Amino acid sequence: MINLTLTQSLLACCIVLLIGRVLVSKTPFLIKYSIPEPIIGGIFFSITTLFISNYFNISINLETSIRPSLLLLFFACLGLTANLSLLLKGGPRLIMLLMVLIPFLIIQNAVGLGLAWLLDLHPLMGLLGGTITLVGGHGTGAAYADRFADYYNLQDVIPLSMTAATFGLVLGGVIGGPVSEFLIKRNPKILTSSKNRSMVQAEDKGYNATPSIDEHTKPTSPAELVTSLTGALIALVGGGYLAILMEDSSISLPGFIWCLAIGIIIRNAGPKIGFNMNDKATEAIGSLMLAMFLGLTMMTLDLASMSKIAGPILIILVVQTIVCILYTVFVVFRMQKQDYEAAVMSAAFCGIGLGTTATAIANMQAISSRHGPAPQSFIVVPITGAFLVDIMNVIILSSLLSLPFIGAM
């Protein structure tokens, strides 16, 4: 048995992230569907250690005590990039997207719970096959799975949540484009009537489908990184304090929500007192924290035991994909005025409903590069996917978790 120290474990994690980057960059399928590098690298490590354990009888144990802090720092950074002033730019489409998103969150969890009951699984497994991993992604999935493991002693719940989030990310990227193309071909007039109007709006209002070149190439200074890290650590410490303070109260929320909330407050109130942060620096820190967390999580996978119980989760995901397609075609597209922007936003909704905001934006970019710009969609979707959907998701999940047949937490 080989027991790695914290420093050695972090070194192994960094090597795994580099391996994941190489594997993703060399595999067209992984590039196309934006599979996270930590997931691929972590799975590679788990397969390697399984081989070493089976053939050489050597087990490798990692020191992962830092993992919860890494996850909380990610959510703190997520809050620090939530600019509430952008909400005013979304307009009616933002309101309408929220109106169709809230019922979808409820439906997706209901489908997960119903299938869990049919498959004789714990109700919490149904929620893991619902908005926890599909809308919430790897970060939210890991946060709730970690809690479920502590409170209910569910075995292999974290690996299963990572599996569900990964498959959801792939499925969200696979169906987004075809669904949007189906809607456009089914309604050919929207392409010609909306294309010119979108281009005019983009020119008049200064909307951009993608960030400017300067935004990408401008280097981030050490001072900006330190400022963002300071804000993240304040949110981490303050969120931990609030979680302890509210532990025995009637309000039961996961600890990461408090870090997210404090991050949002700092981001929007900080500039008024001269505390300004660079979103690019904050996003870089948050991405690193999530990558390290996912890397350490995936490196501790027990692939042998996980393979025995992954089947039911995959069944749930297939049904959820069908539900997402039907809901997008018959509800989202119709509620969004059935125009070209609605078709682009439908592609994004598939990404949000099954994958991540990054998947949603990738879907929109694929459609807009083929048929023309959709400026409103590129404002509304990032705002919704960046933090509004997480807030709504937590409220709905907290309500469901308080139900007697699921178990109050």
C-alpha cells in the first residue's frame, strides 16, 4: 500500500490534469462534446490504479482532506462573477426563459424520482439523475453527493454523480444542434425574417456573440489574482461561519450556497466601496479549484463497484434526454416567440437542461455560425446559466429534500 501525503496527492492531481488535457486534445469526440479534462484524466488514473491493484497487489491512497475547501472556493468564485446589473439587459426573453425553466426543473426532478421508484432505487438517486447533476453539473453534483454520502451512507454516490453529470454534458451537446436545426427546418420563415433583424440589433446595440480579442489576450496581473483570491477566501470563511450558524435552524441549505451568496454580495456591493475584481482572474481561480476538486474526486473512483450500479442511472438519463427534447420543442420554442432567437435559445436550453452553460454556449455558437448572429440569446443564456439557474435549482431541491418520503436534511 502506498499512502500519498497532501503535497504528493496534489502533485499527482496536477499530473492527472495534464494527462487529461493531452487526451482531450488528441480525441476529436472529447473535443466536440467538451468533456472536462479532469474527468478524463481522473478516469485514466482510476483505470491505471485498478490495473496496478489487480496485477501487482499495490493500492494507492490519496490525501483528499482539502477537497471540500476546493469545492467551496469554486462556488465562491461563481458568486464573485455574478453581475446582477446584467439582468437589466435580458429583457422579456430573460423573464420568459426563467418562466419555462422553473417548471422544467420540477419536471426533471419528478421524472428522476419516478424512475428511481420504478427501478427500486433510493429517492436521492432519482434526484442525482435529475437537476442535481444535469442542470447543476459536476460541481453541484459533487456537493450534494458528498452530503448524501455523509447523511445517508450511500455507497459510490459521488462517482455516480460524476457519471451522470458527464453523460448529461455529452447528451446536452449532442441534441442541442439537431433540435435547433429541426425547429428551423420546421419553420423556414424564421430564418429569413429574423436573420437581418438580429444583425441590425447586434450593430446598433453593440452585442457580441463572442468576447472581444482584447478580452482574451489581455494578461491577468498578479494583483488581480490576489484580489480575486481574497474575495473568494472571504466568501469561503463567511460562508462556513453562516453554515455553522444556521445548522440548527429551520433553514437547511448546503454549505456551498452560503459561499455562493456571499460571493454575489461581494461582487455587486464591492465596487461601491472600491473593491473591484477582474472577472477573468476570478474565473481562472474558480476553474482551477473545480478542476483540482474533480481531479481528486475522479482519482478515487472505485470502478469495479461503480460499474455494478451505473446501469439504472443511465436508464434515467436516457428518459431525461427524451423529456428535455420534447419540452424544448413544445414549450421553450413556443414561449420564446417561435423566431430565430427562439431556435438558437432552444439549442442552449438543451445544453442547460442536460449539461452546463458552456455546453449551451457551444450549441448557440454552432447554430449562429451556420445561420447568423443571435445577440439576445448570447446575453440571456449566460446570465441565466451563470447563477440564476443555480439559485432556482437550490430552492427547488431544498423543498424536495424536506419531503418525508425523501428525508429532511
